[in-house]
Amino acid sequence: TACPIRGCFFLFPSHLLTFADGRSLLVSPCLSDQQELRLTERDATELRVQEVEEENRQLRLQLSQSQAAAAQVQYGSYGNAQWAASADPGPEDGENTAEERANRTDCPQRPMVERCELIHVACVCAGHNASRDVVTLVKSILFHRRNPLHFHFITDAVAHQILSSLFQSWMVPSVQVSFYDAEELKSNVAWIPNKHYSGIYGLMKLTLTKALPSNLTKVIVLDTDITFATDIAELWAIFRKFTDKQAIGLVENQSDWYLGNLWKNHKPWPALGRGFNTGVILLLLERLRRIGWEQMWRLTAERELMSMLSTSLADQDIFNAFIKQNPVLVHQLPCFWNVQLSDHTRSEQCYTEVSDLKVIHWNSPKKLRVKNKHVEFFRNLYLTFLEYDGNLLRRELFGCPSQPSADSLRLQNALEELDEDDQCYDFRRERIALHRLHLYFLQYQYIPAEDDTDVTLVAQLSIDRLQMLEAICNHWEGPISLALYMSDAEAQQFLRYAQASDVLKHRKNIGYHIVYKEGQFYPVNLLRNIALRQANTPYVFLTDVDFLPMYGLYSYLRKSIVQLDLAHTKNALVVPAFETLRYRLSFPKSKAELLSMLDMGTLYTFRYHVWTKGHAPTNYAKWRTATTAYKVEWEADFEPYVVVRRDCPEYDQRFVGFGWNKVSHIMELDAQEYDFVVLPNAFMIHMPHAPSFDISKFRSSSSYRHCLTTLKEEFHQDLSRKYGAAALKYLTAERNI
């Protein structure tokens, strides 16, 4: 049998364990005699599963090693030997010789963590960018983990909103999440002058003994720019190596910063030797509280600030000054637990092969653009998790049953009520699916209008409609709320696209909300509802992303909202829709110019050729000469684009893919006695594009069309139950078509 350690297999004689029924199992000699006696059949089975998982991990390591060799990556030597071992040996290592401790092939190197022991991880996360970064960190942890996890996030309001909705919709088994308000902690560190780019949040780790629950005894503290290449349980296991005096576990700093020789007159904060990096910290909270950590770090900071005036590396400077005065409290971690990719780094001396890497730390302001001779390898490892499908991380932990959340219970109960033999099962299942959601994927800043007339353009899209965004921004200067249906990899493509766009990167009043792909249908009404919920203006313009609003529509709508008293009436303002079949169009600058193009055949009323009923009630003939708003009556299949109050009914999510998604919404507006009022000087134009995948399925599949008819009938029934006899007119109208 093999004891797999750090990328190699070492062969040892095996022990044969025989059960009462005569079956046998080869057991690793890494187990003691007492452990062998305690093995049950279940333990043996789980052990075998773990061994298979370990073999798979080794195969992945060997593959990555061969890829690295193919790229002719030349790794340096360990150099400084102390980076490969703890500065203070734990009690288990105290009697070993230096030679024995240097031998990294013995079995105790494997994680000594209870199978279902809960591991606590703390992060400080503030703002939109850090929220994106922390998702990649969490993915890398979840990918390797075998233990339940409890994440503790110190957040501002933005990160709290983003991460709470993300984890609630992610529903990862055996993962707990707690949030702590950074605003309540700022006063503890706001008095410290800090030059670091992380700002005041870079000092928040100093407050963890106060911020985290008093019954929490130990925690792993991580920066958001960390990527794990191994099971975090291995790091958690190092707590058992702490002596009875040690309380802080850190990796030595891998640059010359604290040696003070990087440039002339460089004067860093005091540190022990090369100092320590605080991107990865093991904190024994209980012990720190007992010695009065809060008072001790404050005294240290006050003393040093008298000469240093400010911190350059935020909390790291204060940690290092404190440790220099109290070296007995630090446990030095092996350097591969924090391979630092900053400028002037000496991280190359920390590893010799891929299997040495445990944690990669992008601790330069340049992040992935940092200078390092192996940066391509590190970048590829990071990008693997950046674009990894987070839905695959929803797997249960083997042998660690967890209490399901209320949302997962509701989902499970709803699934059990469905009939898998139903021809429309896939449609019904899509309605109850809980998609992973990342709100405000990019930075968002909105300043509310003082007159309460502001209106948000609300739409949804997939990556194949991305090219429409810049044109819409050129036509609409007001706030926008967009739901984007994408995979993890596509979301990163969108990020790069937005950051490179001269138009999009300067627009901060657009809320981009990523809804991650799952299932076989495009959840169009779910997307509309998410974009609608995140609009934070009193009024919304419900449209589609393949329409360009007329120039000046934003200001025109705000005036119309006042004139037609939307604040006190149930009016739905209709924006007449037109279309062009030309990919290049000289967009009309006025109604008169649009009418001229309409007469010349350059433009058409929307869906004139294929679906006239959808917009016929708008009464385009009357609109041509209208100078004041006019009311129109609801008719079957009416689906105009409207401006309404934000508290309007949401879209019915049973309708997915193509067909009846807007029709059902307009029908419910009518059932709630909204009046449809056509605006005389407003218009929008649909731009041509290739047909969607869902419309192709609708056209080619009789089963698809049958299910849509079934869903329509069920919608009518639900509408009748909800609105009574008044809703019967919709069923009658359908039958008269």
C-alpha cells in the first residue's frame, strides 16, 4: 500500500484487516494498532473513498507537473531552509531530530483533523471588487475541502448585500456564513493613519478578537486575494502544533521590505528578521483574548506611530511590531502556506515543484500582472477557479450530514411534488430552480433624483446580446438595471469586455446582476424579476436589451411621469415599438424623421410581419398624428413595453424560453386595473439579430409548443382564482382568437 505524501508514493508493508463476515481490507501502516481496532466496516469504506480521492488528487498533481515540465518552467531551490519548517516546533515535534523533522515523507504530515470537524475562516471584504475576489477564494477552498466550513465575513453594506444573496442562492451543503458590520468596528482603527491601498479595511483584522463571537476559539484569517491549491484542513491541523504560549501563526515575509534595503531612506516598521505576511493568519482567539490582545496591539501602534507617523502595509505593520516585542507568541508556518507574488518577492525560493504549493497570495496592487518568472503558471491556476462552474461545488460531504437550509428544504419539497413522467416536467422544474446570483457584479453608484421622478431602464440578456449595451448607454443616460444570464466563464468574459469598453467603464449607474446558468431553458421572467427588484428608483421602464430608446427618452419619461401623475394613478405608459431589418441604421432623431423612414419602408411597426397582435392595440395610426397621451384597451396577446411604478406585479416565472412571458405580465397589469396610456412623442427601435436558441426550439418542437399551451391554461386558472370573475374575460378573449 502507499502513503501518498506531497506528490510522491512511498511503499510500506500493509496490514490486513479482516471483518467478521470474512471480508478483508488492506490498511495503511500509517494507522496505529488502536486505530485499526476501532475500524468498523463503515470506517473502512470511508477510508477507501478517501484513498481514492487522494489518488485522484495525486493524478492531478502529476498532470500539472508534466504540464509545467513541458513549458520548461525552471524552479529555484528552497534557499532559506527555515521557510520549509516551523520556526517553533509543536509539542509533537519536540523530540524529533532536525533530520527527522526535515523528512517530509512520514505519515504524520497528513491532516490530523476530525472527519466532520467544523473549520472557521474569517475574511474582511468591502466593495464590489473585493466581493468578486472573495468568490474565487471561496471556490478554491470548496473545491479541495472535506470538512464543514463556517465563513465569517466583516463587510460593508455593499459586500453584505452581494455575499448574502450569493450564499443564500448557492446553497452549498455544510457551509455556514456569518456577517459582521464593518461600520461598527471602524472606530477601533480609524485613528490609525494608513497609506495602504486597502484603506481602513486593511486594518480590520486587528479587531477580530472583538468582532467574532466570544465562544469562537480559533480561526483561519485570509485576505481576499488568496487562492488555495490544497485542502484547508491541512492548514487548520497546524493549530495542534502550537506550543502553550503561541497564539498567532504566520508565514515569513518573502520580500526585503522589513529589512529596509529596497531603496534609499526606506524606513519600514520594526519587525522580527524579515517580518511576517498577514495574508494568511492562524489565530488562537481564546488565547489572544486572555493576554489582552486589544490593549496590547493598541499600545504597540501608539508607540510606533510617534516615529513612523502612518502604516504602509496596514495591519501587517502593527502585527510585526507587536511580534517583535512578543516573539514567543508567533508560530512560523511553512512558506508554502503563503506564496507571495508581490514585487521584489523571493517566493521562488519557497517551492521546487507543483506539489509544494498550498496557498498563492496575489499581494501586489498589480494582482495578476505582477512580475514573477512563474506568473503564467500561477495565473492559470487562479483562472481555473475564477471560471470554475460554482454549481459543481454544491456536492454533499461524504460522511458529514448537514442540516439543510430552509430554501433547500422548500426546493426539495417542491421537486418531490413534481411528476417526472409529466411531458412538461422540465418546464415545471425550471420554475422552481434556485439560480446562483451575484448582485452588482461591477461597481455601482447611484445618486437619487431629488424630485422622485427618476426611472430605471430594466432589461435582461445573455452573452450573445452583449454588443447592445454600449449602444443603449449612448441612447439612455439614466440608471439601468440588468440581469445577465451567464456561466462563470462567460461572466469573466463580460468583466473583461466592460473594463475594456470606453463607454461602459465610465458608467457607474448601471447595476449588473449575474444569474448563473443552470437548466436547459432561458429563465427570461426570472431574469426580469431580478433586474426589477434591484431597481432603486420610484419608476421602471420595462424593456428588452435589443431595443434602442429614442434619444432623450430618459428626460421625456421623467416629464411624462409628472404630467400623467404616475405617483397617484395606476397608469402604465406605453412606449411605441418599431423595428428595422437593417443591421446599419441611421437612427431617427425625432418623431417626424421616424415617420418618414416608416413611409419609406426603412422602419416597420414592431413584429408587423410575424406577430401583429402583440402591438396592434398601441394603435399606430392614431399615434402618427397624436400630440397628447391617449388610453388604449387591453386585447389578447398585447405585450407593449411600459413605464410603471416599481411596485408593479412581477413577471410569472413559469414562462421560460420563448413565448408568453411578456403577454402574461401585461395581462396581470390589466387584471390589477392598470390603464395603458400611449406616449405620443416616445418611441424605441428593435435592432436585428440572430434568432435565439429558445425560439428555434419553439419552432421545431411540437412538445415545446404543447407545454406552452398547457402553461397558458394553468396561468388562466391561477388568474381566475386570484382575481375572481373579472379574470374570465382573458379566457374568453383567448377562445375568440
